Amino acid sequence: MGARCSKLSFCLFHSHFKSASVLESPDLENGGKLWPNFKEFRLEQLKSATGGFSSDNIVSEHGEKAPNIVYRGRLGDGRLIAVKRFNRLAWADHRQFLDEAKSVGSLRSDRLANLIGCCCEGEERLLVAEFMPHETLAKHLFHWENNPMKWAMRLRVALCLAQALEYSSNKGRALYHDLNAYRVLFDQECNPRLSSFGLMKNSQHAKSYTTNLAFTPPEYLRTGRITAESVIYSFGTLLLDLLTGKHIPPSHALDLIRDRNLQTLIDSCLEGQISDRGVTELVRLASHCLEYEARERPNIKTLVTALISLQRDTEVPSHVLMGVPQSGTLVSPPSPFGEACSTRDLTTMFEILDIIGYKDDQGVSQQVKSLTSKNPYGSQLPIP
């Protein structure tokens, strides 16, 4: 039994450390991880995690001036989290808030900063997501300090975002609210993730776009409604950000494209890194996403396919492309089975083996039950 625990726990841990090519995303929902279940947190837990919602822990784009503030927090088990605290009047209907949060919280992907919980107590409405330590795309594109983002990394960001939107769409969440460079985050390994916060509106009756009107889909200006095609338009503005290294209005960018003035459009920091084919294709994709008529825009599946063909340096880890040193081996949180093995919790080990249908050795369940019933310490063996 002891040997089997070691073997299984190694398998469950090991898959988290594998570094796959950026092109290898056959199962974004699994990704080799045991994802945490969505849960409802108590307000006191989140107060404690954020230092009483201390201003020192604010990571929102506009700080305390933001209508809905995002805080960095740390749970009792050491996990870092991002906590979005809504304006008190944002979601009057607590049931609708919970239903929306649980729907978004059911998504699990390596391309998302996943929503792992929420809190709904009194007038408080909060969302809890995985914390991404390496800041936003806006920071790395528009406000970099040492090294501008490399072309290969920009192409990777575009693909990962398209995959995140495709995954969400396939799961029934095709609408993303206010997609922009501040919604794109970088995880511990500097892989790009799309914030799950944007899969929910900022309030029960909120507008979907809070950015400058120059970047808003034309049909939204006419109708006030967001559609899947509106999200594609916003994705096109992100492609422009990646091409230019600046946040320029789509109308101005399209004028430069029509005049074939690409040299003025492309970020000068990319000189010597880019190929004519790569630039031409990304400009073409951005132009199609920004079509005035929504029906003329490509769907997200088409964009994913096109962006896969443009990828470069696919075996180079993201942190290397970003120039961010890795401090030692990344430590994954223990899986439930690994934790049971480490504490020698035989009952939990047996339950997990039973759930996953592990039948390699007949009589294992009887051995576990026998040991458990005879063990004076209950379901746990003493650790010498």
C-alpha cells in the first residue's frame, strides 16, 4: 500500500511540472492539474486574507478610484488570491450574483486566471480568483522598464488569449466584458492568462464597456448590447496593442493599414525580430476583427487556427522570453491524494482510490479498512 501511494502521488504531482509546448493544448480544462473546487468564502476569511482590505494590497488599475477594487490576498493555507470587491450597489439581487459567479467558477483552464470562489454576505459582493504575480499585458507593453516584450512572446499572448476565449465560448460564456490589455495577466511561469473577472459584468445592470469610446465596438455604441462579435472586435484592438506597443485608436490604425504605412504602425522595438509574413498576417487578422459590420468578423475558432501557424520559439518557456528569472523550482500545492499520503490518512486515501477506480491490487480496500479499524489513532497512522 505504501508503495502504491508513492507511485500514485508521484503521477498526480508530476504532470503539473511538465513544460509543454505552447501549441500543445488538447485539453485546456484539465491541463494535468487537480483544480480547486469553487467555494463560497466567509467575509471574515477575505478580510483576513487582504489585511482588512488594506490599500497596500490594492492591485486595481485605478487603485482606490476604481468602482470595483481588486486586492491581493493570502489565504490561511498560503495560497495567493485576487479578490474583487464590488461597489455595494452593484448586485442588489444576491441570488443572481451567486448564480453568475458559480457559472463562471465552473470554468477551469490553463488559459484563465480561474475564479475559485465568491462571497455574498449582507451588501458585500466579492469574487476570488487565482493570483497572477507577473502583472498585466498593459504593464509589459506600455510601461516596460528594462526590456520590451519580444515578438515571439507577443504572438504567444495572442494565441493564448484566443484559446481562452474559445474555451469560454465552448462552455457557454461567449461574452467577455471590456476586454483590454489590463485583463491579460501573467502567472508564476509568465504564461499569459485571461482574467475570469471579465466573464461577469461589473454590476447587475452595468455597461459592458468602460474604456474610451474610440475603442468600443460600433454596434455597442448603437445598441448598448454586447455580442460575441463585439468580443472579436475587442480582440482586434488587443492585436493592435501587440503590434504597436501602444494603445492607439482602431480608426487611426486602420488608416495606416489602408495607406500601407506599416512601418509607422509597427513597434520600433521589434526591429530585427519580425518577419514580413508574421506582420502581414497579424495585421490582416486585426483588420478583419475590426470590421465595422459585426457579421464580417472572423469567429474565434478561425483566429486560433490562424495564430497557431504564426507561433515561434514554441519550446522556449515564457519566463525566458519575458526575461524574468525563475527563483528555484515551482512548488505545486499538494493534490488531495498527495496530502492524504503525507499525513497517512488511510480513509481519505481509500476514498480517492475508490473514486478513481484504482483496481490494480485486489484486496487493497479490505487492507485499508482493516488497518483503519485496528488503528488506535483513528483513520490516521502515527508519524514516527
